[in-house]
Amino acid sequence: MAIVSATAQQAPFKSGIDMVPLSVTVTDGSGRFVGGLNENDFTVYEDGVKQAVSFFARSEVPVDVALVVDTSASMRDDLRLVQTAAMGLVRALGTADRGAVVEVNERAGIVQPFTGDRANIENAINHLSTAGSTALYDGLYVVLREFERERRNTPQVRRQVLVLLSDGLDNKSRLSFDDVLDLARRGDVGVYVIALPGQDPPASAQRQFGASLLDAQYAMTTVARDSGGRVFKPKDAAELPAIYSAIAQELTSQYQLGYTPMRPGGDGAFRRVAVQVTEAQRARARTRAGYYASRSIASLYPR
């Protein structure tokens, strides 16, 4: 199959073809982003079987970024720094990119739906306020559902990224982490987690808190890893501007690949995906862990 190279304005996939889309980050041994690669530098495997790459694009594919901010009461002291750093990421977006703002406290709310209007995004960030506890899993689920709607309704090839900032545990959600992970694996949404250190709990709650903290750390690490994203663990909020800047740089350095699975879909199984870079590049490729074969992958892109 011939490889299609696409720009952000092109609709690369034809009707009747199911494509698996992959956003791929490539770094060298020192963690620096590797640019200038072409489709021949990549090899894609599904469940260990080599696949033919049939779509390739560099970072000109526009991105939709959902900023998900924990606005529970424990974030009160750090909120101003969080807002300033988040606006730095917004200002780094390209002209074709869009942003959304979601707050998570006792409930999850989309305070600014996806838009290309930077002033509206910054205004939503500036008007965030803190209160209550944290329904973290509910918030992630709401945003991932919103991304699903965007994939159905947006007539353009777009990358999707979720940036979560939280300092607390989930103590209010009705949904479980398994619900979130299952939904995350059904889309190509890169999840970046910024885990601020939380406040120390009362001594009477230390044992329960410790177990819950380990569960939360495992959950966020898993969803970030399986989506091809990253986890950042700053010591304090002063490190946030540099972290948001690193995320923005990564988004502008990614490659977009697509392939048509050799094995027919529809069996409902989770299929593991791996991407390797040619040995000559001495680099590492990071992408999502896989996808469920029960859905039509072609629906992720326009026809």
C-alpha cells in the first residue's frame, strides 16, 4: 500500500478503510526530541506482527488540548501559579489548534468547550476557583467522552491531548479507574498527568491515605503510559511553567502514523501496538499501548 503524507488540511483516509491512528513521540538517549524523520524510519507492530505504515505526517496536524484542572479546596494556595502556567501552554498552541478547559472538584464541568479563541480559553482559566473534594475519575471520563464527540463531529484530522493537573486523591467519583482506562484505550487521546504533591492528611488517616495514594499513583501512571503520554511529578507548583512548556514542545515534535491492520477487526480484543525507530537513529518511540478491535477505526477520521 502506498504511504499517504498529509498536511493538517488534508483528509487522508478513504471510505471503507479502517485505520489505526498513532501519535508518536521520538526521543534520543538523553530525552531530547528527535526531528526530521520520515516514514521509512518507523516500524509498527500489532500483537508482535509487523504492519505496513500507510499514513504519515509530522507535527503540522493540529491538536485539541483539554486542560483538566483539579479545583478542589486543597488547590487553593497553588491555583494562581496553576493558572499562569496553563496560560503559557495555551499561548504556545498553533493557529489551527484548539483548547478546552475543564474543572474537577466535587463534580466535573466543562467551563470552556473546544475553541480556537485564545482569549476565551484564558478567560475560562482565570475564572477558575477552588472548593470541595475531588471527583477525578468522573472528570477524566467526561473529557474522554467529549473527545469522542469531537472525533465524530469534526471534519478534520486532529490530534487529541488531555493535560491533567491534580494534587489530590479521587475521593468523590462515582466511576472507577477501570471505567476511565477502558474508555482511554478506545481512543487516540494522549494523557499527560502533572501530579503536584498533596497536603499531609491527619495522623488518624495516614494508613488509609497511604494505600489510596499508591492506588492513585498507579492509576495515573497507567493511563498516561497506555495513552502514549507522560507523568510529571514536580516538587512544588513553581515547576509548572517548565512542565507546561515541555508538554507544548512535545506536541510540536510528534509524528502521526496510521496503518490498516492485517488481521480483520470486530473480535472485541485489545490489540497491543508497538512502534520502533530504525536502529541507525538510536532513538526510542513512544505511543499508545493499543486499541480495541471492536469499533470502526475509520470513524476517527473524515472520509
